[in-house]
Amino acid sequence: MNTPPSSDPPTRADVERKFVDLLDGLSTRDEVDRWAARWVGADDPGVEDDVVWDGLMLLCGIDMRHGPGEPYLHDCQQISDWLSDFRTSAGIGDLEDT
């Protein structure tokens, strides 16, 4: 049984920040994956915002590779595109350079 995280579910701004931090090199793919997986893997994650959920689903597994020692499954351009799409869905303007 996967228990929900002890903190409140993330907001749209929290998810955007994880995308930005990853693209800016402030967080690793592993850190972002583990953060998102806390909610995605919970039995009752408490996430009621579909936009937030969609963002979490993209971030969970962001550290996956094609194979051992191979490039990441999703490159930085694809992640940047996901961020742009997320911002559009969330009603967030492109406030930061990524």
C-alpha cells in the first residue's frame, strides 16, 4: 500500500517550478522523478487538479533511459515543449527563460 505524501498536493506553480528547475540544472532528473512519484504512486494522492496530475505524470519517470548507459528517453527539447504545453494548460505565462 502506497500512502499519500504527508504534505499538501502540489500546485500548478509547484509543478512548473520542477520543470524549470530541471531544465535550469537546479534539480536532477532523479530528484524530480522522486518528487512526482510521491503523488503518482500514492493510493490516494489528493490531487484534484487535472492539470497538476498531467504534469506529475510527465515528471514521473523523467529519469528513464533507453537502456543502461544510454541517453534519456526524453531530451531537454521535449521537456521544454512539455513545460510550454503545461503552462498553456495551467494558464501560466512564459515567465522564465528555459
